[in-house]
Amino acid sequence: MKRCLVLLLGVALFLSGCGTPGGRSATAEIYVARLDGQIDGRAAGYVERVISEAEEAEAQAVVITLDTPGGRLDPTQRIVESASNAEGTPVITYVSPQGARAASAGTFVVMASDVAAMAPQTTIGAAAVVDVFGRDIPGILGEKVTNDAVALIRGLAEAHGRNEEWAEAAVREAASAHAEEALEIGVVEYVEPDLETVLEAADGERVEPKGITLRTEGATLVEKPLTFRERFGVPVYAVVIPAVLAVLAVVGLGLAVLRTSRLRVRTGREGLVGEVGVVRKPVTSPSGGMVFVHGELWRAFPEKAEEALTPGTEIEVVGFRRTAIVVRRAKNG
């Protein structure tokens, strides 16, 4: 009996320790962020979040698919810092789909990645620093900003073993390259038609300066879409609550109009139909009589000409005749 218990305990311990090295889950996952359009503060926050979540989940890598005309330098530097500081998580950039570009600020993002890939018929470069209107920055300020940008992009190229001269030319001369040229001159490592092929090609490669060997082939791709705040710049409740309040206001207004409309009917002459009253003076045809209904005395005629209603009889209002009302004996009268 004791030997059986020891055997069962050993099996349980073996199964509990069958995870992948370093505590990573048995099913390899790669987080995918899609960076389309201008690189601004919201885009930077989005990439920072996805990289942070990947680090926390110990994902195999983060992929940033790029199709951008560029953007501001400050948020670009945030993305660069986030990718560079993710010491245990390799960051892969993939310029796609065909016809896409990693222009201007996008070039810095590619240079900061651990693996750089492009789809056929895509472009990279034209990273000259300009003002918000797309014009060259004149004078000493322009030189200072350009030199800072050159130092940054050359440092990134050097750290990842890429073409430093071309990187500098992309900033100083707005140089650009198509995918096959970028591969040939050492700006990117792969040109592949789709992301799955990129991950197969990169599997087993050791990336520097992080010193990580990629395990990407066959990994599960986990799409990480923009949150509402990242897409629109405000939290969802900032839109939902005013919308709900607006709907409630409209509903309230509608109910008030309906209630007012019904109240008018109830308080006008039409509102007397169905009301029950009492005969005060005999109601006969054709002379009529008087009834007390709804707190008022009304001249009344019987519904049926042959009917005569005596004082004290309960009546029900059924209609109108000019300024008088038409009544009949109430069912319980």
C-alpha cells in the first residue's frame, strides 16, 4: 500500500513539473498588435499595454504589424523604449500587408525591434524630422533635432546589427527602400508574404542584445485589439453615460408629452365619456334634464328617447349633443 502511495505521489509531482522552462505556459503564445495610421500618444499607449501584457503572461514574443505614414517623435520614443526594455520578451515588427509602409516614425519602430520583417511590395524610410506642418525645421533647432534623431536611429541599428549608414541617411536625406532592397542592404532580416512564414523563418534564431532564442513556429497568435480608450481617446463610460442620459431624457420627454396629451383628454369634455354621475332633475326627451358628473352640473339627454331617468338615478355618460351630454342608466344604477 505504501509503495502505491509513493508511486502516485511521484506521478503527481512529475505532472505538476511538466511546464515549459522558465515558467512559460505549455501552449506558446505570441501577442499581436496592429499599428495602422499615425503614431500618436494613443498608439504608443496601445503598444506599451500589449508589450506589458505579454511580459506578464510570459508570451513567446510580441508582433507589431506596421502600416504607418509616421507620426510624432515623443510617442515614437515611448514605443522604442517599451520594446527595448522588454528584456525577456522579443519584439517582432512586420511591415504589412503588401503596399504598406513604415515611413518616418515607423522606421524608428522597426529599428528598435528584435526582428524586422517586411511583406513584398512594402517600403521603409523617409524618416527626416519635420515640424507639424511637414516642413523642414530651420536653423540651430533643426540641426539639434536632426542630430538627436540620427543618434537614436544609429544606436538602434547598431544594437540590432542593422545598416547604420542607411539608418542615418533615412533621417538626414529622407532615404527609403523597398522590401527586397531593405533585405539586401541589411535593414531588415526577412521578406515574407505573411506573418506565419515570418515566424517559421525566425524560429530558432538568437536575437541581440536581449540574447533570446526565438521559439515562434507553431505558436498561437493572440490578437490584441485597441481598447475603446485607445481608439477614441476617452474611456467607454465617457461616451456611454452621456448617451444613456440622452436616451433617458428623450424617453422622459416622450412620456411627459404622452401624459400631457392624455391629461388633456381626461380634463376636457371628451374626458367625461364613461364617467358616472347622478340625475338631479328628470332627464327626458326632448326637453332634457340636469345631472351631476365629475363635480359639475351638466344639461343631459337620455340615450334612448323613450327612457326617462328620475332624480337620484345613477347614470353613465356615453356621448355629447352640442353643449349637452348624452347619458344612460348606469349598469349598477
